[in-house]
Amino acid sequence: MTVPRPSALGERSGSGSASTGSELVDHLKGLGLTSLAKVVPGVLDTARQQQWSYEAFLEQALGVERQGRAVRAHERRVRAAHLPTAKSLESFDFSYQPALSERLCRELAGLSFVATATNIVLLGPPGVGKTHLALAFLGTALESGYSGRFTTLRQLADELETVTWRQQRRRYLTPRVLVIDEVGYVRLTASQAQQLFDLVTARYEQGAIILTSNRSFAEWGTLLGDEVLATALLDRLLHHAEVLAIDGRSYRMKNRLSASLPPMATAATAPTP
Ligand code: ADP
Ligand code: MG
């Protein structure tokens, strides 16, 4: 986009019918067309220099506004989602987890799971990329215009206890994708377990849940302190769900191992004592 030339802004077109640049900017701001307001002098300059048709000018101007709105809406969705960090499928090394289906992950990133309110359950020991994949799916959903929310079970459990939970609850009900990370590190009280069950039930067939856990389903009775409740919760969670069990090696350990070994070249050229 051409940088606006302030000297050209106030120029009238000769007939005296054109508004000044600043009036135009005021109109645009007044109408909430803030992205266009920022760049309209430059667009006008280019339009004059390149003798655009009225259609080409209008198309360009409205395109700028639409693009700006899309960017701002995405930023709002990202803020509302409380992502701890951004991760992508592109940065996930599938060769490190050969048992994990890359095809299924790519298919899930196509986001039909959001439209069908299908849950994704990522199971496996620490460091295998469960949170990474959950964030990648959530990030893709946010980019595609869906709302989302990330939380860990610990954070959620704290909220479940508060007196304002009834009001907070909709923050976890309305997003199209809810990530509940790290199920398995905290044991829930009876009332927390009941509230979690209610949340999962309320989202059932309504909104997708992406859940990560280092525990097998058999251990959920202990986690929730109630076998019957755990069975009923898993029943709803897993009815429409893709379960990805990642039982490979920890990626964190990979980095640690390679960091602790001297690089071959350095070892070969190191001076002998
Ligand atoms: P988990 O949630 O299973 O404990 P994380 O997703 O937090 O594991 O992964 C730990 C770190 O390793 C993160 O920085 C993550 O981005 C990275 N990581 C894990 N698996 C992979 C992988 N296969 N390719 C690239 N990075 C990975
Ligand atoms: Mg994790």
C-alpha cells in the first residue's frame, strides 16, 4: 500500500465538490471503518496515479476494511482463548512419534470436528506433544473464525470451586472449541467432579472438547473420586471422539539428550589436553 502523502490530502479536485481528506477520514471513522480511515489517503493517491475505475477503487477500499476487520477479530479470538503459547502442526515432528497418525492429525486440522462437535482426546506420558497438538488444533480453529478457550484442569478446578462459577460457566460453554489440558495432575473434590461432569454434559453434541491426559481411562474413577460419575462422564466425552494415544518418547528428553552430548565436530577438533 502506498504511504499517504499528506500534501495531497487537502487538495480539492478543482470543481469544489470533493470533501477534504480529513472530512473523509472523519466520515470513515464515524461509520466505524477504522482500517480504511488509516490508509484512505494512500489509496486515493494510488487511485489517482493509476487512474482506477470507480469499481476498482471501491473494491480496493472495502477490501482493506474487510481485511483489517478480519485481523482484529482474529486478535480478539486469540486474546479470549487464553493460549499459553502458539503451536502449529507444521512445527510438529511426526517422525519423532511414528505411532501417531499424521494423516488423522492433518484431517483433524481440517476442522470438521468443530462443526460436528466431535471431541479429541490426546493420551500419553509427559513430553510427547499432547499440549502442542491441542494448541495447534485450537490455533487452526481460531484462524478459521471459530471461538475457543484453553484451560488446564487445575485452572478449571479452581474456577469450579468459586461462588461465581454459575456466571463463569458460560465462558467454558460458549466457545466452539474448549481445550482442557493436563487432566490427571489434580484430583477433584466431589463438587468439582460434579461441576466438570455438568460442563461435559452441557457441551455434549454442542461444542468440541480437546482434552489431554497422562492417565488411562481406567484411572479416571480415582481422579474424579467417583467411579459411577467417571463412567458417565467418559460415556459422553467418548461417544463422538477421536482418541489419539501417543506412547512414544518425550520430545523434551530428546532436546536434553542432544544438548548433553558434545557435537561430533567439536569433539573431533577439540585440543588434546
Ligand atoms: P505434553 O503435553 O505431551 O507433556 P508438550 O506438547 O508440552 O508435551 O511438548 C513438550 C515440548 O516439546 C513442547 O515445547 C512441544 O512443542 C515440543 N514437542 C513435543 N513433541 C514434539 C514433536 N513431535 N515435534 C516438535 N516439537 C515437539
Ligand atoms: Mg502438556
